Amino acid sequence: MADVVVDTKGLACPMPIVKAKKALDTLQPGQTMEVLSTDKGSLHDFTAWVKQSKNELVSHELENGVYKFLVKKL
């Protein structure tokens, strides 16, 4: 289970990333964040953002039109 869940459903780029970054900044290294998004570009955006931010994309899945990303702060 994630330490924090960020619900960005219904928001378009760049807002899911903006909200995720704000939430990630509140976490300690080793904690995780789950981000929920309906933005079709989310997979590409989050993959690139996590890589750039030097954190870890633990998992991602698409369920009923909702992308779920689990990010671990390093």
C-alpha cells in the first residue's frame, strides 16, 4: 500500500505531473506514492518524469481507463 495517493483523474497534462511532484516532495526516501490518472499521455509522461527525477517507477497498470502508477522516492 502506498504512503500517499494522488488522484489526478480528469486532469490533463501537465497537471498530473505537477500534483505528483508536490506530493513526492513531502515524502521521505523509501516511501511510495500512487498516482491515479485518466490522461492518455500519462504512461509516457510518468515514465519520463520518474526517470528524470531519479526516482523509481515500481509499477504501472491500466484498469478500467485509469492509469495507476506506483512511484518510490529514492
